[in-house]
Amino acid sequence: MKFSALTMGIDTAPWVAVAAVAVSAVTSVLDSGRKQVDLIGALLVGVATALGGGTVRDLLLDRNVFWVVDQTYLIAALGTGLITFFAARATMPPRLFLIPDALGWHCSPSSVRKLRCNGIPHG
């Protein structure tokens, strides 16, 4: 018998969603670093990218916006964006952008689960 978080009754969706928000902020701040954007601009782009899609989803579903209800997502986006901004300025490997970008795409199916729970097909 295989054991997983789902068979053990552990809800991993919130952690996956926070990870997706954080990784999306990292990706956008890394991309803004290529354009030599300042700290405020990089954080604005990072937070907008990390929280924007879920915000639109919640508004279209007529639900409370997820990061207003639970500020953990906003703190994760700001924190990882801030750390990434200074870390990328210190040392920026040229292909570093690809790793968090792939992780962000991997974590985003948690939004699909929310859509399906509301009776909206995905595909």
C-alpha cells in the first residue's frame, strides 16, 4: 500500500499554494533583475505576478480573495521577493530563472482543484 499525504488525511493544498505564490514571486523578481528594476518595482512586479491570478480567480468565482483572508500568501510573496532581489544582485547565475519558473508551473494545479470544487471544468 502506498502512503501519501492524501491517504494519511493531511491537507497539503495550503502549503502547495504558498509554495506556488513564493516561487512565482521569485521568478518575476529574477526576471525584473534583468531589466535593472529598483527594489520597489521588483517587489510590485513580484507580488502582482504571485497574487494576481488567484485574485482574478476568486473575484470571478465571487469568493473572498485568498490573500486578504490569509495574509500568509502576501507575506510569502513579499519575503521571497525581497530575499531574491538582494540575492540576485549579489550573484546571478544566467539560468537561475528556469528553476523557479518550472517549480511555479508545477505548483499551480492547486488552483485547478479550487475551480473543480466550484463546479467549473478545466481543460
